[in-house]
Amino acid sequence: MAQPSISIEDEMLDMVDANLSYGDSRSEWIRHAIALRLDVDPILDELYESYQREERRDLVVAAVRKEVDRRKQEIENGN
């Protein structure tokens, strides 16, 4: 059975390409992004409806920023 063709906007692919490091694979980067979303979406379902994409993204970005800042502070304090 043939896989359906998936189209990703050129602008989105350009953004992905801009984040690749030497030797990185675009398809691997996209697979990782998909896996991350599949892990996070069930958690976000507890708070948001599936169509609330911006709210979901905003929460994820804020939560990750908060945790990274917390961990950096721990490192700076020698913990």
C-alpha cells in the first residue's frame, strides 16, 4: 500500500533547515518533532481541546523555559 504524500510548506522546511547542524538529517529532525508532539499531546488534552493549538504551544514553551531556567539556576548554585 502506498503511503500518502505529505506536503510541508517551503517556509516550514526552511525553518527546519535553519535549525539543522552539520550532519543532521531533516527527516530525523521531523520524526523527532512528531514523536515529541505525540508524547506531549495527551498531557495537554487534560487542559486544552485539540483545536487550541496556540494555547498548547504557548504552555509548552513557557513550561520548558521555566524548567530550563530552574535547572540553570541549580547549576549556577552548585546543586
